[in-house]
Amino acid sequence: MSFDLDKERSRLERKLEALRKKEFIPAPLLEIVARTAELQLEARGKVQVSLPDQIAPADAHAQGASLLPREQFPYDKAVTAETFGKLLALMAQSGGSMAEGATSLHKALEAREFSLEEACDALLQDDQLFFADWGARMPEAPSFVRYLVQGSLVPSLMAVSDLLAERRDTETVWSHGHCPHCGSMPLVASLRNKEGFRYLTCSLCRHEYRAKRLQCPFCGEEDHSKLEYFKAEGEAGFEVHVCRSCHCYLKVADFRELDRLSIPVLDDLESLALDILAREQGFVRPTQSAWGF
Ligand SMILES: [Zn+2]
Ligand SMILES: [Zn+2]
């Protein structure tokens, strides 16, 4: 599966056009999202990565082992550093709490208190404490450091995931919840084909994998009486799937009958109203959006 920059750019443009019509997304936020997504595509076209020699053997993978644990994902250091610099500059120009965050991080960089390499390792190791600590140091923009680090790494992680996709049968139904490539939890889902196959999008490497339609990806619950879903008025094309066992929810895009384009990380933003509804009902979202909510 080769990466086609021009095709991805025109898809992104079309999706952003749709998002601009959503009144509840503030224009300055959407501008940051648009520029971030553009920078990531540009970086994705430049990334050079190769897989390590060892990936999980077929039998371990069939039992649920991810092909490559997330902490072993290689990344292109030069492209990541360049993207990080560009994202930081973008934030500095954005005004508001993002610009304040950029100023704080600039100071930390100058004082050598912040190392990008260390931060990338922390993200790959899912070191929540590292980011909680930076969040506490920057109360004006608590998700800022995570957003920037993850945003800079994503092009490399997607490239690695594309290479991993060549090593497995991506049509098989994966029934282990977490991502078959890196082991992380899903971000959002979508329904595809006439039959409504359910695909989950990984919150880290963004791989889209086919999963069981009636199963909670977070706790594995398959008892139909514990799995429910709801829709919201004015939000055609989206469902919220909830699990009464672990009280988690997952948003699912179903654009099969609609002339709409799915880009999962942006579908997530487009359906922000459903997060509010799900939380009001006491359900929890286990993975943060790519945009910090
Ligand atoms: Zn993944
Ligand atoms: Zn569950």
C-alpha cells in the first residue's frame, strides 16, 4: 500500500470543507486542525522507516499479540523533529492558550528541560505520568505537549503501520480489541460494505482494522444485552456504541447511505457533540482524540 500524497491532500480538502460547515467547531480550532493535518501529510510523504527484523510470530499474533509492541515502533527522527518545529511555530502564531503553551515550551527547550527524544519515548511507552507532569507545568494548555509530540510522530507511526499491513491478512476479523499492529486502543470506528463490517481506527498508529461488530473493544464484552447504541438528532451518520459492563463508549461513523467522506481522526472531531451526550449519560471515553479532547 503506497502513500499517494496528492490523493490524500484532495481527500483532506474535501473533508475540511465539510467540517467548516459545522457551526459548533470554532474557526480558529479548525484552522489549527487543518494546518496540523496538512503538515502531517507533507511529513508522511518524506518519512523513511523500516521494520525491525523481529515481529510477532504468526501463532502469537493469532492469540492476540500485536505484530510490534508500540514501544518498539521505529520513527524517522529527522522528519519528526522537523514536524515538531513546524507544529510549535504554528501554535505560537495561533494565539490564545496554544500560543501560551508554545511560549512555555520554548522556554523549556532553551533551558534544556524538554527533550523531544525523551518525549517521543514516553509517548511510545504510553508513559501517562510524563505527560501528566507536563500538563501540570502548563495549566494553560494541559494537553499541549502530548498533542505536539503525538502530532509529530504520527507520520512515522502510520508509515510503520503500512509496512506491518503487508505482513498480515488485513481482511480477517480481529477479535482482541486492541490494535493488531501496535496493541493500542481504538479511537473511533466506522461501518463499511453492504453488510456493515465494523472497522476500528487505532489511536496510535491509525491502522484501520476489521473487528467484530458486536463486541466491546475495551473489555471484550459480547453479551448483546450489555451492548447498546444511540444516535443523536442532527448528527446523521454517527452512532455511539456503549458497553454496560465497562461503561465505555465508542463513536461509529456510518456514511454508507450518505455522500460523505470518512477520515477517522476528523470524523472524531465532526462528531464532538456525541461525546458530550455520551459523557452526560455517564459513559467514559478511554482514548483521547488526536485534537486533545
Ligand atoms: Zn496501532
Ligand atoms: Zn466494555
